[in-house]
Amino acid sequence: MTPILVTGAAGGTQGGTGRRVAETLLRAGLPVRAFVRGDDARAAELKDLGAEIALGDLREIRAVTPALQDVRRAYFTYPVAAGMLDAAAVFAAVAHQSGLERVVAVSQLGSDPQAGTPHMRRHWVAEQLLDRAGIGAVHLRAAVFFENLRVAIGDTGELRLPLGSPDTVLPLIAGADVADVGAGVLCADTPVAPVQWLAGEIMTVGEAAAIFDVPYVNVDPEEWAASAMARYRDDVVVEHLTHLWTMFAAIGSGHELFRVTESIEEFTGRPPRTLRDFVDPG
Ligand SMILES: NC(=O)c1ccc[n+]([C@@H]2O[C@H](COP(=O)([O-])OP(=O)(O)OC[C@H]3O[C@@H](n4cnc5c(N)ncnc54)[C@H](OP(=O)(O)O)[C@@H]3O)[C@@H](O)[C@H]2O)c1
């Protein structure tokens, strides 16, 4: 059996989806080639679980070419950070040449050329690159991760966001559900629709704050952007989130895309995880 390549396999702070996909496939007895960029403790853990390790930078063709050798299926994820389009372009070019048959790629709910954040527009371009490579791309267009709200709260005891009214609606999902759909699509023997919209729960920011048991505090977008740099230390993240929260504030009480989607249940066989379960796993 040829290995399944899982990028982002070490698992970072945004959703840890690659890590969960790798572990799920390994537990199912499937061969996994885990792409990691550091030979650290997380790589050692993956090795202990039975993964083959591919080490390198996803933006570097000399690292991606051997990683995709003899691979038929792959999971592609790259954090909200500089270089996502470089990584997608390298992946698309190499995978086209190596004959990849399916790539499950993480994207965002609002991916569109007119999307409200620059990073969502980049995701749309990345989708086009993967589609045109003819590598069976399936795009997971995911809602806001629960993890995102946890990071926003940090140790402040408040959910301070430039979202306007506490009645502003957010489409949400657990990173773990994105990963579980990803693993399900990778294992599916049947054709899969090329775009999967993923939202597990729709609620207002006021309701979300109450589940975390903290107050929601509306802040001015410029003030938020200025303070966010100290927390996220990444220009692309701050740019993306500033536009994202402003976009949700403008949308207000909902959008046609804001609905719980069937894909989670279809590929996992269970209902979506709730924010309440995420906050208090019991
Ligand atoms: N956060 C949200 O609310 C949200 C919502 C919708 C969609 N998404 C999408 O979710 C995706 C991110 O989720 P995730 O679970 O993958 O994030 P994550 O948990 O932060 O994991 C990212 C992984 O990519 C690795 N990585 C970073 N730069 C790399 C490079 N140049 N070469 C090789 N590996 C690299 C990281 O390694 P290190 O840990 O070693 O740096 C980490 O293991 C993005 O596409 C984002 O747009 C996020």
C-alpha cells in the first residue's frame, strides 16, 4: 500500500488538523508519510506511532518532490501565514508530475475572489492551482475554528473582538471535525464533491463568550489590530483576523453560508462537535 502524505503533521496552534489526520490514519493501520518542518519531539512522537517522516519546508520544491514520491493520496494544510500560495503552487506542480490522485486541502468558508479578507482570496487562488493540477482536489472550506476563540481569549478573561453587537453571528467548527472529515475523505473509495463546506455550529459571539464563561467586549478594529500584534506576532494572521472580524460585524445576523453543513456527519458518521464540548470535554 502506498503511503498517504500528511502535511502540517506536527500540528500547530491554529487547529492541529494535520496532526489529528496523521494519528487517525495511523490508528486505522494505514501507512502515513508525515511532512514536518522540524525534527523535534512532535516528529519523534509521529515516528513512534509508525509514521515515516518527510522533513522540510512546503515552499521548497526539493523537499516536496521526494515527499510526494509513490503517494496517491495526500492532506494539504498550511497555516494562516506568509507563503501559503508558494506552498500550494509547489505542491500542485509536483503532485501533477507525480500522479497524485486525491488531495484533501484545507481552505476557508468564504474562499472567493471577492472574499472579505486577503487570505481568503489567497485560498481561492490556491484552490484554483490545485484544481488545475488535475490531482483530484477536495477543498475543505472550513468555518472559524473553536480554537481561534480560545486563542482570542488567552489569559485575559474576556472575549475582546471588533465584532460590534453581541448578536453578530459566527459560523464555527472544531479543528478536530475538519481533521475527521479530512481523514474520511482520504479513506473514501467513492468520488467526493470537490468542495466541502464545513460548519459545525452557528451562534452569536455573545453566546460563544457565555460558553467560555467570559464577557464579550466589542473593541474598535484599529485598537484590536494594534493589540493583536503582541499576541499573534504574525502580520498575515493579524491582517486576516482584522478583516475577518470586521467582515462578520458587517454581515451581522447571518449569511446564506452560515448553516450547519451535512459533510461532517457524512464523513464522520456523527453530529458535529459543539463549542460546549470543546470548552468542557467532561
Ligand atoms: N484558524 C481558523 O479559525 C481557521 C478557520 C478556517 C480555516 N482555517 C484554515 O486552517 C488551516 C490551518 O489549520 P492547521 O490545523 O493546519 O494549522 P496548525 O495547527 O497551525 O498547523 C500548521 C502546520 O503547518 C506546519 N508548517 C507551517 N509552515 C510550514 C512550512 N513552511 N513548511 C512545512 N510545514 C509548515 C506547522 O509546523 P510548525 O508547528 O513546526 O510551525 C504546523 O505543523 C489554514 O489553511 C487556515 O486557513 C483556519
